Amino acid sequence: MSAGPPACIGLVDCNNFYVSCERVFRPDLWAKPVAVLSNNDGCIVARSPELKALGVKMGTPVFQIKALIQQHRIQVLSSNYPLYGDISARVMALLGEFSPNLEVYSIDEAFLDLTGICPNDPVAYGQRIRQTIQQQTGIPVCVGLGPTKTLAKLANFAAKKWRKTGGVVDLTDPVRRDKLMRIVPVGEVWGIGSRTSAKLNQLGIHSVYDLACQPASRIQALVTINAARTVRELNGIPCLELEEIAPDKQQIICSRSFTRKLVDVQELAEALAAFCSRAAEKLRSQDSLAGTITVFIRTSPFSQPEPCYQRSASMRMTPTSQDTRRLVQAAHRLLAPIFKAGYRYQQAGVQLSDLRSASLPGQLDLFTVSGPESLHSAALMKTLDAINHRFPHALQLAATGLDQRWQVKVDKVSSKYTTDWAELVRVTCG
């Protein structure tokens, strides 16, 4: 029996994705330093290459670089997630045409199983992917190729770091693979965090090549089993399968920092209700039920000499639920005992945990309501989600409140060029 074709995994990663999405519709932003801010316009979450060259790090609070913004005329934009999500969907749909097996890893990354698809010239196939995505969406991407997901990630790192690669690197060749591994620090390996990297450095393991040469059993004994899997993957032994269907989240967190500190319990309650509503939508999208809800509130640790205060509280959901109304009621009950007057609250949030599939039978207690009422709840939530999916934020349960003065105001957000008829690009011919 003949062996099948050698494994080939591709990782396609969009370059500076949020910034690239903005530049598609704003040619005036090309070759200029651009920063995209977090939900509350507080920190930098995406940087153009020009901004990186100025030494601005990811996560930098925008107030810390006000002088730099003026000096270099940095273009600062608020996050526009409807735009980013729509363009991401377009990119992923195009990638599906290059491979029948696709794993959407994040909003701007996807793994493709290219085994047997491009055996003669993988690099040319990678260039074809790049050109197609660039031409049809305007988004620049880099492509990494390797026999395992970890090597594909490493190849993508090299494709982004060194322009001479043309944006595509193939590590299916062992000679090229060893050459790259010798010059890349071990901390750049997918799954090797800063703590693991420091521990490996203490063991005399500094480069990716050093790690690949280690016996997997030794790394498992001295570090972790995940690090041992990484060793095998670096040696071309697949340990991580392509997940064509994303696994359900084990917990869902929805929180926000406020640009205006809140002092009123009613405003905090309104914010938590909105967070519950969003978390419940995510919960229902994966058809899960929440077994525990946690609420947390905190003041800013940097507002000296103001006193710091942070508290959290949790409760079991009996029975488990995905109903927005029940989650909001629970959040309000948890807020009451932990709220203290006299503090100025900077952040609040909701966490749903102990999640289980709604299709699996659960243990009921003596007082569980079932039958028509629970069916009515599911039908109501399904209808609510369907309407809000088609017309975002069109409907809102009264329990989530109508007075949302606590909401963060973003004044640097770009238009919804692809998702709102009223904000389509207008072209004027002179």
C-alpha cells in the first residue's frame, strides 16, 4: 500500500488586520502611522508598520503617547467591529475556495489543509492565495506552510518578518526548516508563552532549534505536556488536528472600562444588564446554558489618591439558563451587596461559566419550571436574536434598561462601509 501525499498545512494571517480594513476605504491612510483603539478608546489594539517603527507597543494607553501623536501626525481611529467582522467573513469565504478543510482560528487567521492540493509548488500556491485575497478584498496577507500547524505558524512568522520571502514561507523542506529554527528565539514558537520561554532559557534552550532537538519526554517532565507536543510538532509529527468546527467556549466574559467613572448604582445596573444581554447572545449562538454567573466591579487603580475598591460575587443558575431576563435578574441581585456608595467605578463585567450544551439533559430540581413556559422562553430568545441579527440592536428587553448614559462614546469610528446602506462609500467624478 502506497503512502499518501506528505502533509501540508497552511496558515493565512492578515497583516495588521484592523488597520488594513480601514485602509481599504481610506487610501489617505496608506504609508502613514495609524492606530486603532480598544472599545473604550483607551488602548491601542492595532498598529500600522509605520506606527510600530515609532516604537509604540501593543496595548499602550493612548494618553501616554499624546505628544507622539501630535509630533508624527498619527491617525487614531476607534474600533469598527461591524466592518472588521464583515471583511473577515469575506476573507474566510475566499480561503474556503483554496481548501475543502478550513479552520478559522481567529478573526484574521485561518489554517488550511493543503495536503495533496499543491504538491509540486506550494510556494506558488501560497502566492496565488495572497494575490487573490489582496485583489478581491484589499487585505494583505502572509502565508506559512509546513507539515504541522506549529510549523505553519513558524513559517508565517518568518513570512511577516522578512520581506524578501515575498510573504510566503514553506517549511516542508527539513533543510530550510533547520536553518530558520537556528535564528528564531524559542519565545516566538506558537504556544510558548513568556513564562515557558523563561523556563526553557534557564534550561539552556534559547532557539527554536534548541527546543526541537530536545527529547519530548524530557520537556514533558521538566515543563508541560503541551510543550512536549510542541517539540513533536516542530519535528514534523502532527499532534494538533485541524478543527473545522470551532469548539464551544468554556466561559463567556463581557466587560467594559468606562471613559466616565460611574458613581450611581442604577448606571452600573444598566451596564451589567447590557453586558448580560451580549453574553447571553454569545451563549445562545453556541447553544449552551450557563450554570454560574459572576459579576465584578472595580475602581481605577491609577486614580490616586482616590481609594481603590474591587469586588465580585457569583451564584449558581438553577436551573441552567440562556434566557437574558434571568441572567439580568441574577446580575442585579449580585450587584446589590457588593456595590458601595462613595466610590467612582471604572470597570464592570459579567462572566458566564459552567457551560453545558442545551441539547444535553440536565439535572432538574423540584421547583424547576418546564414545559410551555421554558419553550416560550426559548422561542422568545430565538426571535429576539433573529431580529437583532438582521437589524443590530433594534430590539431591547425592558429588563436591560433604556437609559444608557454610561455607554462609552467613541468619536473616531469610521463608517460601516459594507454593512450599512446609509454609510456606503460615495465616489464623486470630477
